[in-house]
Amino acid sequence: MAVLAAGVGLVAAMAPPASADPTPTPTPSAKWTATPLTGGEPVQGAKSPTGKLARSDEGLLKSTSGATVNVMVKLDYDSFAAYQGGLEGLPATSPAKTGKALDIKSGDAKKYQKHIEDVENTFLAELARNVPGAKAGQKLRTVYGGIALRVPANKAASLLKLPGVAAVQEDKPEQLLTDSSPAFIGAPAIYSKLGGSSSSGKGVIVGILDSGAWPEHPQFADPGTLPAAPATKDGTPRVCNFGDNPLTPAADPFVCNRKIIGGAPFLETYNANVGGAVREVSPPTFAL
């Protein structure tokens, strides 16, 4: 009973006095004033996950040169390969979410493409009005999520003000150094576990994007022991466009074999940067 009485006494002691004002009047504070800011410009933030990750090339944005440059404009949408859903009525198209191979001709992809086109068309309309010297190129919907442009370098920064732009990045040729790649990715250890270099790659088709290949090189010779290449997913013929062999006087374009089963050139950036005679083919920048 003593313990109970003590507890009741404690509760009573903590209760506020009956005369206390339950809503005390706050002490008046100094008056606040608001001053509008001047000289600033509104900046829109990206909403798509890949748009938030994209970064512009600061050197390009600071350029004062009027020379035309190639740029990649990352628009504020996720590519087919990256879109994991989140927009109302538009299911995911990314294999990471669907668990299936990427299919940009599927019903869901066609629905999502309309969203992509809305972003592109809004941007392109404002581009024509605000940056008349710009020339739109390839639309890169599958992996990147943006558009290639040719634009005066000193206008690159102004692209960021246009609707739907997440980043502006320079597009230029890079010298590839691949002599240490196998060791870097641990390939030798995998080769040995899969039967060595003579058999570890059986059944694998490798697609390579690089600065060019010389198909007549002995490295690409068909050893005569390889199986025929499987059909393409959509049944269309494989492209084999390596052009004519410049080392011989005859018209003898390279014919793909079971070692090199296809190849195609992508030379817009090369021709724009290197100059001189425009190259139409050879060497391809994509080979299988």
C-alpha cells in the first residue's frame, strides 16, 4: 500500500496546476521581410532515374567557340533497356524488371514509345525555336535515352534550358586501349575452367563496338571447325558490310564467314570529326 500511495503522489505532483493557462500567448517576434532574387534562371530537375544520374560535360558547357560539335543530349526518360516502370499505365520494359529479353517491338514497348516520342517532340520543337543552328541526328531510345545533335559549341549550355533535357555530353572519338582487358576482367581464370581458349567460347556470339576491324587479318580466318551462325531473332539477314579490300586492285568485298558473321559501319561521328573524303564503309565499327 505504501508503494501504491507513493505512485499516486508522484502522478499528482506532475499534473499542472488548475490555474495554468493551457494556451500561452507567444512572445511577439521581430517582423520578417522578403526580398525577391534577381538575375537567376529557373532550372528544371530530372525526374527519371537515368536522367538523375546523367552528368553534363562542364568543359563543353563553358566553351566560347562557334565551331560545330557533336553532342549527345540525355533526355529525361529511361531507355527501353532501363525503364523499370513507375509511370501510370506504362509497364516496365527493362529486362531487369521483366525477367525477359529486351523486346522493343512488344506491346508494352510500343506504349512506352509514345511517352518517349512526347519527350522528344517537345524538346525538338523548342530546339528549333531557341537554337536554330542545331541539327538533330539519331534518336537513341534503346540504351541511352536521348538524341545526337550537331550544334555550335557555344550553344551547348543553352540546351540545358530546354524542356526534357537532363544532360549535354560531348560526342567524340576515343582511342581504345584493350591490351590489358582480359587480365583486368579475370578472363584467363575463366578460360581454364571452361576448357581453355580452344573451347571456352563455344556457342557464344560476341558483338563488338570498336574503332574498326580488318576482316582479312589471319586472326579472323575461319578455321573450318566452327558451326554455322544461328538465325537472327527476327529472321532478317545479317548485315555484312566491310566494303572492298583496298589492298587489292580487284573488286573483292569481304564475305563474312563462320568467324566473322556480320559487321556494319557507324561513321557519322568519324566523318564529322576527321573530315576529308566522307567514308561510307570500311572499317566497320560493329562486328560479330
